[in-house]
Amino acid sequence: MVAYNGSRHESAQTRREDWFTNSMLSGFVATVGLTAATVAAYGISRWLGSDTGNQMERWLYALSHNRIIDRAGDSLVLAIGLNLIAGLVFAVIYGMIEHRIPLRRGYQKGMAFSLLLWLLSITLFFSIMDVGLFGTDLNAGPLAILGNLALHLVYGAALGAVFAVDLDAWLDGSREDHLSALDFQRDTTIGILAGAVVGVIGGYLLRGQFDALLTNDLSIVVGGLVGAGAGSWIGSIMSEEHQDRSVGR
């Protein structure tokens, strides 16, 4: 085999070869992490919040009872879908500029990038959602800004950490292995995204069949997650079969 040195380490000032598929994969992982953190934060605010409690309890109550929550609840699937699309779009933007962010660690770069998204959220998004600049009309005190910051840092840290994984870290340095790794990453990413779409459609068609366990909206969300997992598995298998055929030639 011929040694290959064109890995991630070739230059810190150039965009990595696999930047697009890596952005999509990293963005999906980061958005799932953000969604999980958001659900956890919502649960905590509902558990600890009270509209008749002390100041902190009233702030927590306001975080889980406001216009944004009401609008998201009216169409949970739409809200999650828009969140995923935004997460992927911003991940692609991150992939385009990651090599220009003057920090060393991947998670540091991702968190620095997420600060820009946070500023957009507390100004533009909050204004669009009619809760005031910086979320003043949420009546949640500093928690509206600080909670939003924490969630964006979770997204940024996950995005940067996953994106920074060296494609060739566990390979033998050959050109053949490098190309195989690119194919594997591409096929897995396509599998995840395609599987998520198929899963959402399947969940929509089967909504109402699991009333004892899931609401209609949740059945679609679960369908998307299951589809993404299955798509990842199928994509990795297809990549391995493609590599086997290539070797056979």
C-alpha cells in the first residue's frame, strides 16, 4: 500500500476534504443532543417551577409556560423539523469556516461558533416569536438568556467535537483506506438523513396505531429517530459491500 498523508492534519488553514458530509453528520448528532437537552430543561422547569412560588420558581415556571412553548406544542413535528433543518444548515456553515476559527480544540471552535447563533436567537428569533428582544416578555428574568446560552453551547460543543474527529485516526495511512473511510462516512450520512425522512413518513402513516404509548406527534418523532438509526446501519452495510466489490475487481 502507498502511504497517504492527506489527512486532516495536512493544514490547519484549509477546509477538510470531507467537510460537507462531516458537517451533515456532526449537525445531526449536535441537533439530537440539543433536542435532548431542551427536553430535559423543559422537564426541569416544569418540575421546579411554580407561578405562586418564590422569584426563581416563577422564572422557571415562565420558561415552561410561554408563547414559544404554546406555538411549538401546536405543531410539535413542525417545530422539531425546523429545528433539525436549522441545525443542519448552521452545521454546513460551520464546516465551511471551521478552519478559520482561531482555536485549537474542536469543541472550543464549536462553542465559539454557537455564540453567534445564540446572539441571533435572543435577538432575531425572540423578536419573531413575539417575546421581546432578549426574551424580556417571557418574564423569566435572566433564565431566558442564560438557558438559551446553555442550550446553544451544548449544540456547539457537540458539533465541534464530532466534526473534529480525524477521518484517518484509526487507519494505516494508505490512500485506499482513506478513500474507504470517505465512502463510509458519506454512505452513513446519507443513510441517516434518508432513514429519518422515511421514518417520519412511516410515523405519520402509522399515527394513531400506538395510542396507548404515543401521541400522534410523538409517533412521528419516534419514527424519525428509528428511521435514522436504521438508515445509519443500512448505509454502513452498503458502504462495506461497495468496498468489497471494489476489492474484488
